[in-house]
Amino acid sequence: MNHWKLKEVVVMSVLSVVFAIVYLAFLPVGKILVGFLGPIGYDLIFGIWFIVSIIAAYIIRKPGAAFLSETIAAAVEVLLGNAVGPMLLVSGMIQGLGAESAFAMTRYKRYDLFTLMLAGVMAAVFSFVWGYFLSGFAALSTGYVIAMFIARIISGALISGVIGKALSDALAKTGVLSSFALGKEYRKKRAA
Amino acid sequence: MFLHDLNPTVKALTIIGLVFLLAFLFDPVTPLIYICGTMVVTFWFGTFKKKHYVYYFLPFLLFAFGMFWTTLVFTDKSTASEENLSLFGINFPAEDVWVATSLGLRVLAFATLSLLFLFTTNMVHFILSLIQQLKLPPKIAYGVLAGYRFLPMLKTEFQQVLAAHRIRGVNKPETWKEWIVQYQRMAIPLLAGAIRKAERTAVAMESKGFTGDRDRTFYRPMKIQRKDWIFPLMMFGMLGITIALSVYFGYFSFYGGEL
């Protein structure tokens, strides 16, 4: 933790707070989809709930960024009050660990689109295993569970990986990230 | 009163432990009794506006019903028993109704526990207690506290950006599509503003001598006292008694490794 700068910590937590609100706003969206399609409705947009770990890791590029940001976002969701309860904190930690595992696999060296999408997929896999036990997916039919799993993986790769990268890149272009890893990379590119 | 004075870390860990145990129960009776017990404890030992509790509880009820309904409709049709129950004019195997009710009530049991925590805990005390009891690095903890303070500010910021867009001739969204486009247009300015402010806050903290060192003093020292252990004892004891009761009456069913 000592090689984190305070400003990175505060920016990470602000991102987490912002996306905690986004996460909460998407819960009713998920609920509407569930109403139409059954439990798979959540999985279609599940990627939105991993996005902060991908954004924070991509911007700050330090071990722990993905895990911590997702955990903080979940904690803020719990403190604001949500319909899932304190267990959401554990779900957030597990999702964060999933995303973190992808960055750890590249030894925190690669931050290209592929790695970010992989992070989304890993978060989807981790969260699905967790959800399987917590929400009792065991009661659903096997084919349906497999469809849910695939939907969640695709959603993780596309929504959190691709959109997360696009958002961070758009932010970097405004120049606010100039003192963070992503902003520095942008400056180098511009100089070259 | 007693719930407000508890050490927040002890309270949080107890609740997480309870939720974990409850997740392994697959019958509706045990969570139902436990929900009632938790509510009694919350109202008895906590002071807060009862009306707010109801407001918070209603969405949970809806969510629990959603859980019940989706499980019922999308579950593997059970063939274990011939018995059928009719709900809203549709017939379901009795066993499926049983499992669905238990999953719905489980959501409610989690909800009552989290409301117990929410309504009796001061957020700042909770974070201070996490630093002092669970050795959370102060750098993270105070960073998060600072970030949490941005929450009300984000709202005003949002209104400002919105007003600025209107002045420059962006019309009020009228269709669904325009509404989505409006949010897309807001995202980057809002995030950029928040990041700038966060960076400034961090600089201000450091300029006032914040190092993030663990070796620091606290304005509000948080300690775990002997009386703090009453709460976990009480809550786990209550769960034990509930389980014992439902075993005695033959309702109890535990996670049997169903995959």
C-alpha cells in the first residue's frame, strides 16, 4: 500500500463512489429485464457492475486497484442502502478479485483491450460461482444456468471491458488524468 | 440504544457471519422466524424514525417477491411429490413453492440484518473502527472518507453541468433515446470534475500533514469492550434457537450439496 500515492487513493474512491450510484441506478433496470426474461435479465447487463474495477485498474495501474475500487463501490452501495444487503460487500470483493486476477496474470504489465476484456470475463466467472451458491441457482434448470453464465461472460467482456476502456480513454483526452499512469501514457504517445 | 453504542466492526462481522450461515438454509420457516427476531432486536435496542425503516423495507419486500416469483417460474420442475399448489391461477408443485418461498424469505432475512446495521451505525465511526480494529491502512480509510464526502457534491455538480448544457442550447430530453444521449453527454464532464476535485483534496490533506502512516493518534479512539460481545452472542444464539425450533418441528432443511 505504501507505493500508492494519496491522490491515487482519493481518485480511486471518488470513482468508486460515482459508480456506486451508477450501480444502484442499474439495479431497477436489471429488475425490469428480469421481469421480462427471468433471472438471465441480470446477466445481460451484469458487466456494468464490474466497470469500476476495470476503469480504476486501467487508470492507476497498480496492484490492488481493481479489487479495492470494486470493494469500496460495494461498501458505498451498502451504506446508501440497497435491496441486496450487506452480502453485496462480499459480492463486490469477489468481483473485484476476479478482475484483479486478470491483471495479476499479466503481472500488471499489460493494459490493452484484451487484458481489460479478460478482466471483465474473470469478474463474471468469479461472480457467477458466488451467485450460484448465494442465490440458489442450483434450483434452476441446467441449460438455463449455462445460458446465464455465457450471457454474463459476454456482458463482462463487452460492457465492462470495452465501455470501461472507452470511458477511461475519453477521460484521459480531457487531460485530468495527466498525473496518473494512463494520462502519462497518453502524453508519451502525443510526444512521439 | 445498546445497538448504537456497539463497536461497529463487531456489529458488521457478526452480521456477515449470520448472512453466511443463513445462505445455507433451504427451508422457509427458519428465515421467517429469524426475520421476526431481527426486527424485534432492531426496534427494541435501536432508536431511529420508524417511518424511515418502513420506507427502506418496502423495496426489499418487492425484491424478495421478485426472487420468489422468478425462482418459482424458472426452477427445475420438481417431481418428488404429486402435491400441487395453485398460485394466481397457475399450478405449481408444492415442493417448488416451498423452495421459492425459502429463497424469497432469505432475501428478506439479509435485508433485516443490513437494515439493523444501517439504522444504528454512524458511517464515520464505522471507518474509524475499521482502521483501529481491523488495521485498515489509514491512507485507504481516509481516502474513502474523503471520497464519500463527494456524494452530496456530485448532485450539485450534476445540476450545474445540466444547467450549463441547457444554456448552450441543449434541449430537455423528450424521448427515451434523447434521455440516454443526455446521460452520455454528462458522464465525462462529471467524472472529470470529480477527478480534479479529488486530486485537489488529496493535495490539501497532504499539505496539512497527512502521511497515511499507521502510527497516528485518533480524535475518537474506538475500542472493543466486554459488552460488545453481547451482540454476537445474542444474534448467533437466536439463530441457534431458531434452527433448533425448526428442527424440532420438522421444517428444517440444510443445503444438501444440490448442484
